[in-house]
Amino acid sequence: MKTSIQITKIKAVLLYIMQSFPKGVDYIKLFKILYFAQQDYLVKYGKVLVEDSFRALKHGPVPTYTYKALQIAEGKPLEGNFEEFLTGIEVRDKKVYTSAKPDMDYISGADKRCLDAAIEKYKDTDPYDLSDLSHDSAWEEAMTRIQDDPQKNFITIIDIARAGKATKEMVDYIREKQIVRNALS
């Protein structure tokens, strides 16, 4: 279960990306920019940019919480209370629109650098080309696990970091943080 701070951070990051697309952004582009920013953040800082799990789907990694919220905004009858999260966000034809501004209290300088780099690098890339680019080793690992069990389509943060060419030391650091976090929860 996500905390209200985690949810607010996810929304701030999404709005930050979406402000670069005043005429709306399709799901694939939004999700891939978020994925590549998350990957860059893991490689550089050893932690996640947002606490949103990624699943391996046909068109690449998809942020689970965000995707469910947007499906609800489309009108799909899914469970969950996403009213506050979706305030100022509208979905039409798999394209996301907003006039809301991100809460910059939740976006650090490091967040901004990784987000700006991903937006700049991928904002003009065709969504299906982005989909292909996101079919990296992390996505492939999850797709392999799905062969055994369809519920194993989560992409681990270690796999995301490795796909982003994180050093062995950074992967070890991420693993250690996960072990400690799991022990404390």
C-alpha cells in the first residue's frame, strides 16, 4: 500500500513530465519517459525516483499505480480511490492531459535532472520506437518469468538498474538497501 507522500510524489513527477506536453501525451510515451528517468535515477543514486512498481507488458514496462489510475480516469470499473490523484488529470483516447502544475516541493534537483534528461532525450521519439527501446534486459527478465507464472511480471529495481548499466557496486548498494528495508517492514 502506498503512503500519501509516495502518491503525491508520483503525481508530482507525472505532472512534471506532462507539462512538457501541453497538447497531451500518450500512455506509451509517458510511461517510457518515467521508466527511463527511474532507470537513470537508480543508476546514479541507488534509489527509485518514484515508488511505483513496473510490470512487463506487451509495449514494455508500465508503472502499475499510474496505469491503474489512468485506466480509472478512462472510466474502467477498477477498484481503488484515485480521486485526489486524478484531480487535474484527464484521459481521452489513451492520451493524458493536464492543466495542473506539479508540486515542486516533491521534486528535488536530482529528480529534475533525471526527468529533464529523459524528457529531452525521448520527447520527440515515436511512442512505438520508445516501446522497442524499453524492451531491455529488465523487461526480458520479467517476460521470461511470465512463461512460468503470469503473475511474475514485476520488473525488479535491480533488473532496471542493471539494464541501465549500473556498476556492480551500485547494484550491491541497491540490494543492501532492499534487504534492510525488507527487514524493517
